[in-house]
Amino acid sequence: MKQKFTSTIAGASIFISILGLLSRGLGFVREMIFASNFGLETEFDLYLVGAVLPITINTVLLFIGQNFLVPIFQKVNLSNSQESQKHYNQAFILFFSTGILIAFVLFLFSDQIIHIYMQEATSESKELASNIFRIFLITIPFSAGIAMLSALLQTLYEFRYPSISVLFLNISIIIMILLFTSDIGIYVIPTGYLIGTLLQFSYLLVKSRNNFKLNVIDSFRELFLLKSFLGSTLLIILLIESIGQLYSLFDRYFYGQISPGGIASLNYAYIIFLLPISIFSISLATVVFPKITNSISNSSTDELERIYNDSISVNILIFLPITFVFFYFGDTIIKLAFERGKFLVESTAITFTALKCYAVSLVFYSVYSVLNKIFYSINLAKTLLVITLCGILIKLILNHLLVGDYEQYGLAISTTISYLFFFTVSFLIIIKKINIKNRSLFFKDFSFHFINCGLSFIVTFLLANILTISNIFFEIIAILFFNIIYIINLIVLKHRSALMIHQVFQRLNLFGLSKTI
């Protein structure tokens, strides 16, 4: 029987990558529409405050489904349909019931929770944020169900359905904003999110109907799934990844201590900051993870060090020029992405300053995303948990110390410092634990590419002054010119990173379609 393209590793990877890029593209378009319709207005700040906790919970639930349910389901003998049905039923009931319980408890204390974030705000502002908060709470049980259904379909190698379902959320929000903003204002965003979540849940429920039939009575005879969640390793990993979702939550707490629009400017700046991370760094870390694990299993220290060195080099090669672009040309990117409608010139200036604060940590955070995977591979999850707890504590303390003088920029600086902490401590531990021979590689590569970026920027800056042209088109040309000079220098100097990229292109077989998939 011919295997479906999306059920193979290569086919699924291609399909998911394409849909992932489409989803990120729609997400960015969504933010552009947000900026045009709401700018840095107080209403958008209130939306960000009201939405942050439910969205954080939804993200954690989806993470649990991806990283915990999939391996649990894979242990089930899928040829035994009765046994597998029992697992699926219990997972669905456990997740959906937990979602209902969380939403109900948060609903009871919704006014008190919003008051914690907005102690000095007007009653009208608190009421608006509370209403948005309550609308988002409705999505929590369904997000829990989505997590379980996605895990089930992935276990059955039906990767396409969970990937397609993600598109419903952004499409729904975009349509709602375009059609109903003038009628219901800021409520259009949570309403679109709710509709998108319900559509996503319904779609996955339909696509999994052949493998999942709900049976409440038989599901609680054994609590095997609940026992699986009590394992120390799983709990540690869950804590690590969940704590990482708390940054926005902590920043929203200082809503009352910063100027109107401050929270919104942080949101837009962080979206731009995360864009290259989500495209390049997370993809690299995902690919590197199994290779590192395999090298450790085979006790191949030379191969492990090679993978480590290549990962470091590629991250610095890609992210250092992006750092320069964000720091010196970030206003151009913000203008192109957001400056229209209610997002004014002043909004661009505020967001650009926040982006500069974030950009300083870009290279270090991208490298940390790879080091993070190495911690899991060499069974240092507990150590990583301690690092994560310390980092989030640093973030919280610095928020308190910096917000008074620097407002939203202080919150961005605290994030950057905590990311630098993550990198520094992780880097020192990893090079010691896996006995890296070339311990100076990061500093050598960083210095080389930093000098290259500096020279490329100086040439670009001098050329810009000579031409004395000031418009958005010329600013785009300047960014392209900076990157061209950077690449030419790599080629001329025959740096190892350029040679490594060249080898990748030589070996690249487009989508692997000429081979048997």
C-alpha cells in the first residue's frame, strides 16, 4: 500500500514547514492589522492585559499535548483498538475537565486577578479588561481538547490535520477585525480568538472521529495517564517550559507604572524580535536535538563536538547581522510592518527603542535555544530547571528595579539581561559537561562576525551620508547593501561559516523529492 506523503518523515517535515511559514506569515499579518486598527491606544493595552493569562495557559496545554501525550500514546499498542481507545478517552476527559476547572476558578476570581494588574486604573478600564479576560477563559477547555486531539493525530502520523488546524485561529481573527472592528471595537480580537479556537477544535474532532470515540464511564477505571504525569522527569520538563511562558505575564503586572501604549510597544517589538528566532533558531534546535541525542547514545564525542560547533557557528552567522539590522535599521522594519492607520510615527519611535533593548540578546538567546536541547540530551533537566528559575527571578527583580526609571524599556532590558544569564550559565555548564575542546569557538566566531558587521555598517553608513537620500525605499536598499557587504566579506575571507553554508547548498536535494520518501 502506498504511503501517504504527509505520513513520512520527509513529507511531513516539508508539509509542516510550509504550513508553519504560512501560519507565521498570517500571524505577522494579524499583528500588522492590530497595529493599523489599534496602534498604541489604551484599549489595546487593556486587551494585552486581559488576554495574557488565558493565552499563557493555552500555550502550556498545547505544549503538554505535544511533548507528553505523544510519547505516552506511542507506548500504547495501537493494534489493540480497545486499549488505545481507553487511553484516548482518558486523555480527552482529563484534559477537557482540567480546562473547565481552570476556567471556572479563574472566572470566579476574574475581577481580583485583573485588579492585581490594574490597581490604579479606572473602573471602566478594569471592566473592559475583565470582560476580555472572561471571553478568553471560554477557550481554555477547548484548547485542552485541541492539545489531546493533536497529540492523537500526530501519534497516528496524521501530521497534516494539526498543522492545518492552527491556521483557523489567525484567519478567524483577521476576518473578524476586518469586518466588525467598527461595531464592537477591541472585543473583536477575543471574539475572533474564541471563534478560531472553536473551529480548530471542531475540525480536529471531525478528523479524529475514526480513531476516537468518547466513553466517559470506562475511562476512569485506571488512572494510568494521571500516573504518567507524576513522573519526576516529565514534571521537571513541564515546569521548565511553563516557566518560560511567564515573561509576558510578569510584564503585564507593571501596566499601571508605564505610559499608555507602553505594553503595546513591547508587544510589537517582541514580535519582531521573535520572528527570526521562530524561523531559524527553533528549526535548527529541532533538527539538532535528535542528532545530539544519537551522538550521546553512540558515545561519539567527536561527532557531538562537531554538531555543537556547527550549531554555534550557524547561529552567530545568521543572528549577528540580524541584530545589527534590528538595532540600527529597526525603525525601517517597524515602518514597513506597522506604521499605518492608528500606528503613528511616534508609535514607531517608541517601539524601535524597545526593539533595540531586545536586540542586544538576540544572538545569545538563539544559541541558548540549542544549548537547551543539549541539557535534555545529557540528562541535565534538573540543572536546567534551576537555571530557568534563577533567570525568571532575575527578570522579576529587575522589572521592579528598572520600571520606575525606564518604564517599558526597563521591562525589555530585564528580559535581555535574563536571556544573557540563560546563555552564560548554560554555556559554561555545557562546555564543561561534554568536555568541548575548542572552548573559545564562540568568542572567536562572535568577534569575527561582529567586526564584519561593524565594517559593513560603517560602509553602508558612509554611503548613505554621501547620497543624502532619505526615504523608505532607500532605507530598504541600505539594509540589503549591509547584508551584501557582510556576505561578500565572508566569501572573500573564506571563513569556515561561509564554507559550511556552501557545503549545505551543495548537498541540498530540493525537498528530497528525487529520492524515495
